[in-house]
Amino acid sequence: MNISLNELVSAIKGDSTTTRHPLCGKSVLAVSTNGFVHTGVLDQEGPYLYLREAKNVRYWVNRDGGLPELANNGFLLDDKIDDCHSFVWLSSLVFMMERNA
């Protein structure tokens, strides 16, 4: 991660002007521009978003409501969920929503 000297000083002093994303600390489902679907707890380091406790949603059973239904109702037995590294940086997103299940 590259940050400017001003960002580093702000982070150390605790006076960063970066606004926290409203979903920080919540479990989310995120679709990146490369097509990967991840789930985890959204967190933020300065202006950069990442997922803690991240998992890759490799395959999900077809649902009438698509990914929003998966986010609202949770995973099914035949869904394929892979553990990731401890976190996943979210550099560019197509879609992100809070998971309720």
C-alpha cells in the first residue's frame, strides 16, 4: 500500500479527514470488476477499503433474486465458499451490499 507523507502523519495523529464508509464493520457481499465475488467484514484504512475474514464465493446455486437474495438469505449447502487470505483489498467494485444472513 502506498500512502503520502501527509496521509501517514494524519493516520498517526488520528486527524484523518477520510470519511468512513457507512458499511464499515458490517458483513458485506462485494463483486469486483474482475468478476470475483467476496464476502467478509468491511473495513477501511484511510481511503482504501478491504474485507477482513474474507471468503471467495466461487459458485452459488441459482436463486430467483440473484446475489441480493444470497446476501439476504445466506448460503445454501451446494454453494462453494473458499477461504481467502486474512483480508482482501477492494480496489474497484461493481456492487457491494450488506449481508443480513
